[in-house]
Amino acid sequence: MIIKVIYTFIMFFEIMTIIYIVGHWLFRIKLVSKYFREFLAPLLEPLEKLSKKSIMYMPIIDLSPILLLIVLIYIEQIIYKFL
């Protein structure tokens, strides 16, 4: 039961991250990206710090949403094995 709740929670964050990426990178929708950014900020900030210290740091493009999506998909796959 708890694993299903966590799985659903992670799926929700994946969808929110995808909407943020599409809205921010492709359409530059400021209003949508602002609210999604505030919602995802606790998850994105540690990844931003990590990406700024890495070799693949690009100041033009923020890669933290992509990193967040990869991490969430990885965690989702681990939890899916327990279901």
C-alpha cells in the first residue's frame, strides 16, 4: 500500500517535471514555468548545484530538470520491481 502511494507520488512529480520542461524550454511560458518552478524547487536546487560543479555545465541551458526526470524514472523503476 505504501509503495503504491510512493509510486503514484513519483509519477506525479514526473508529469510535473515534463510539463515544466515543455513549458519552459519550448514555449517560454513564464506564468506556467514560474509556478512549476516554485513547486519543483526543493527537488531542482540540489541538482542545479550538482550540475554546476560537473564537467557538462552549460550556463545557457539549465539541465537540472532533465537530471530530475532521469532520477525520478530510475526511482520509479526500482519501486516498480517491488510491486
